[in-house]
Amino acid sequence: MQYIGESELILNKRGAVYHLDLLPEELAGTIITVGDPERVQEVSKYFDVIEYKCSHREFVTHTGRMGNRRLSVVSTGIGTDNIDIVMNELDALVNIDLLHRTAKPTLSSLQIIRIGTAGSLQQDIAVDDFVASTHGIGLDNLLHFYRAENNEEENQLIQAFATQVPSNRLTVNPYISSANVGLIKYFVKEFHQGITATCPGFYGPQARVLRLGLQEPALLQLLSAFSFGTHRICNFEMETAAIYGLGRLLGHHCLSLSAIIANRVTKKFSHDPYSTVDRLIRRTLETIMQIPS
């Protein structure tokens, strides 16, 4: 087995992975990721018991149980750069022998479900609705640093996207990754399903204009108008495509769920986004309890 150097996988003084500050036994096999560190407690308050709490930088983890199901909630912070850290360190906790710094001969798959917020790109997907992302289209370039291959459906979708939203209009090279079909089938009732665009920022990359002009003023219209067969882009946010791409490459089962708190077409914003997120949290936890671990 190839030895992983100390500069490549950094461990702290207690032998935990550096950014998350976690040891393997402190992580459950089913993981909920949230962007906001303060949202971790909004999920774990529904646990029957919390076994472990950890906080390091923007990465907060609570691990506990609901009934017989062991769960972890991990905050990622915002953006695909943080997802790169979180996904690799979560994988290291289950698939790398941290003592000997080698990959384990038998690999394990985590269930990773994101609970986040997003802006709708379709008029009929209203504020306070939920979206389960079938695919993530990355406008951030992260996955291009890894060796990745698309399946046939993904190839067709990304080719259609390149035709309808040419890269010279975006100044990026988009990539696409899919949700785990074994997870998304549980999130049909109460959920819109469709593609999520993942952006590398909140303002210009999501076509918000404050004082700066946009390189592509028609970005919202281009994304909203995209269609390929039954596929359309439902929403955009800042993590999904990276979770899907890295998750599949590492062999984990990933799903991204979004509470729609803004509709960028109708220009409306939720009057009570916290209640909407809480409703999504409760709906997700109820469903997780029905999913085989």
C-alpha cells in the first residue's frame, strides 16, 4: 500500500484529521451536511442522544442517535473549496488507516445527505418549496482537478448545457455529476426533482447586481431556460455539484436537498426561512429512518 505523507493528509496532535478534528469512531455512517455551523444544533436537537460534539473553525460536528440509527451532522461552511476539504477528510476517516497512513484494503461507503438553502430558477418552484437534486452542474471548476468520467446520461446533459449555455458566456468549463439513485428515490413526495447549478460565489456568480456589472447579464435567463428531455435546472447554490462529484469518485452515496428561500424569477424571498429549513430538517430525518443503513 502506498504511504500517504504527513504533508498530504495532515493529522493533529490527537491523531484526528486536521480540519474536521475527527477520529474515525467519532463519525457515523450516515452523515448530514449543512453549510451553517449554527444549523448543526438545529439538526441534532432532534436526536435522542448526542454522543459527541466537536468544533474547529467552521467545521462543527455532532454525532448521536435517533432510535437505533447513528447519525453525524457536519457543517461544511460555504462553497466548493470547503466541500473539497470535507469530502476528502470524511473519506479518510473511513477508508484510510490513519495510524499507518495507507488506504484500507476494503473500502466503506458513507451516506451523505446535504440539507441546505437555495434560490429557485423556475417560476413554479416557489419559496418554501423543497428540491431534491438529480444532478449538479458545477460552474466552479473543482472537479477538473480530479480524474473523473461521466456516464452516458451525464455526457448528453453536459453537451446540451454547453450548447444552450456556451462556456464563452460563463468563462468556466462546467462539469456534471449525479445524485445517488438509491437515496433520491426516497425523496419524491413534497420534493421537486431536477438539476441544481453550483456557483462559486453568491453575488456575481448568481447574477446578483449590487454595484458591480456582470460579465453575463443574461445568466439567470440562460440557466432558467435550459432543458433537455424532462431535465431542467431547478435552482442554484454553492455545494451540490462538488458533493456529487467527489462523493461518486470516492464511492459514497450522496444526495442534496434544498429549502427554497428565494425565487430569482419572481424576485420573492421567504417570509420565514428558518421555519422552512426546520421543516426540511424534520422531513429529512423522518425519511432517513426509513432508509437502510
